[in-house]
Amino acid sequence: MLPPSPLGEDAMIYELRIYDTMPGKLPDLLKRFDTITLKLWEKHGIQQAGFWTTLVGENNGRLTYMLKWDSLAQREEKWNKFASDPEWLAARAQTEANGPINWNVRNEFLTPTSFSSVK
């Protein structure tokens, strides 16, 4: 169970997702998001809050992005529908036909502080 947000129950929840790609596979992951994943997210009502690649850091084959959710229940419902969508499953299999794109994926759920510019 998450601790209550300092901004109350109406505060947005942000999901931070970090994908570390297999060597040389970052372009494949970026292409998949640009041409496939974002369209499917739109279909399922998933809202992104931004995408970044690592310019300087421990892994320049990393994609970091954030999603916005009204609640953890909303996240579970929409993410599960996306993850089981036959169109996504087929596209993922096709884009990974020559091996996996990612070697590590992790996520965290964040809630803004009272002094955050993002609410």
C-alpha cells in the first residue's frame, strides 16, 4: 500500500519506467515506441508524461519515460488491457524476432510533493 500523497487523493500518480536495451538495440526500441506502442497506448487511454534517452550516464542504451495515472486502479486496468492486446502481442513478437530488445525494465510509482511544478 502506498503512503498518502501530500497533495491529497486527487494527486496524479506518475510511473517512472526505465528500459535498458541490449547492445545496439536502442534504435529498435525507439522505433517501436514511435510507430507501434504510442498508437496502442492512445487506443487504451494511456497518457505519457515524457520520454528521454540518456545523453551522459551509466548507460547510453537507456530509455526513460513517465506515464500519468489518476490512480493505481486505473493503471492496473489500462496497462493490463494494453499488455494483453493481441495487436501489441503480435507487434512485440515481430519486433523481437531477432532477440529481445531490453535486458532490464524497472518502474517506480511517484507522487508529486506540495512544492513540485508538476502536480
